[in-house]
Amino acid sequence: MDSKIIKMNISRLRKQLEIDEGVKYCIYLDSLGLKTCGIGHLIKKNDKEYNLPVGTKVNEQRVEELFTRDIEIV
């Protein structure tokens, strides 16, 4: 598949996820009580945010990194 099409589809996916999940620039608890940040990113043990408290700010660059990583995994 053409890389332009892939980038366009990822952009569309991101916009839809932002609508569905929202974008939060801090650590919060999701509906299951699990630490989350960015665009619905579940914080895991290997994330540098893992031991940070709820309410800690997460900058835009980090939200982008987490989104990109999540998309690569999917």
C-alpha cells in the first residue's frame, strides 16, 4: 500500500480515536480504574509514566510518541 495512503488512514484513525477516546495531556483513570494518558493509551510497566501519580501532566510530544507506538503494535 502507498505510504501516502497509509499516512492518510492513520490521520483519519487518529481523528476518530480523538473523538471516541478524547485526548488527555495528563495521567487519568479510565472507566476500569486503570492509568491512562494521551489518546486512550493504557500505561504499562515499561512506560516511564507507570509510577507517576494520576494528574501528572504528559506533554504533546509524549502523547504523539505513545500514539505512534500503539499504532505500530496494532
